[in-house]
Amino acid sequence: MSELSGQQERILRAARGFVAERGVHPTMRELADAVGLSSTSTVAYHLRRMREVGPVVETRGRSLRPCPLCGAEALPAEDHFERAGPASTEEE
């Protein structure tokens, strides 16, 4: 098992810090910004390489925005669904 590169270490620290601070996983763009990269493709490359040696960094698909249903920001999925309530079902 090889060690992580310096850039991969920075990505891992940034991801852990993001989760600790906000309670959700960062997006590729947020990780790129946190470590000073302009390309999300470079972040994706490093994340793939990191999976090969051990650490797996989870990411979200979109940036933080208020939910149009409940107005919440940056909630874990299970909390979001509890706040939004059950989906309405119409029976005909």
C-alpha cells in the first residue's frame, strides 16, 4: 500500500474539515477551491487514486443551497427528509 501524495493529503484534510464544520460532504468544486485547484477533474483524479490506497472521500453532487421545500440549508439527507415531510400522494 503506497502513501498519499501531498495534494491527496490536503484534499483529505479539506474534506474532513468541511464535514466537521458543516455536517455534510463537500462537492468537487468545494474541494477544489479548498486546496487551490481550478479543475474539478483533478480532484476527481485524486479521489480515484485515493480509493486505490485506502481513504475514500465522499462528495455531494451540488453546492449548498436552501431547499425549496423546507428552506433548510446543509442538512444531512435523513434530517432533510424529516423536515420536508412525507411526499404527498394523490389518490383518484
